[in-house]
Amino acid sequence: MGNTIQVKYNEHYKLYVLLKDYILFEHLLIENKIDYYYNIVENSNVSSGIRFFIQDKDRSLVNELLIKNEIIASTETILLTDYEDGKKVYKFQLYTYLIVIAIVLLIILIGSYL
């Protein structure tokens, strides 16, 4: 069980898992004794995720694991991203802009009183 090239030559499907969920997903596969294959060297663009080859017979179990552990994954035809990460980035940018504006206004107010 585990990372074996034989999966690539059997009936399989490709699943892309985001880099942030990669370790958890691989741990779940090993824990549930699911054969899979990936080669990090073959993944030229990890921004779309790490490509895993999973046997078709394990599809339902893998889907359950993804849902239960809230792991964002996609296939080659349906590419998904983690929209929650995007929201966090936008919130961080908004707070940063507000802080910078507040500091500039504070400097202008202090400068006008001096």
C-alpha cells in the first residue's frame, strides 16, 4: 500500500490536491490503505495542486475522505481553488490599506498641529 507506480497502469483517475492539503491527504490515503501514485517531479505547476493517481475502485472512499476532512481537490476537467484562502488575502489587504491610511491621516493631523 502507498505510493506505487502500478496504480498508474491500472484503471485510475487523476486528482489534484492543493499543496496546503497534500500532507494530510497523503496521510489519509496511507491510513486507509489506499494505493496511490504521485511524483512531485512530474508536477511542473503545483499551483493547481499535486497530481495523484487513484484507482477507480477507491473513488467512493477517497470522496468520503475529502468531504470529511474538508480537503479541496479537483480533477483535470473541473479545476477548483480554495476560495476561503482568497477571502483571507482580501481581508488582509483591506486591513493593511486601512492601517496605512490611518497612519497617513495621523501623520497629517500631527503635522498640522506642529
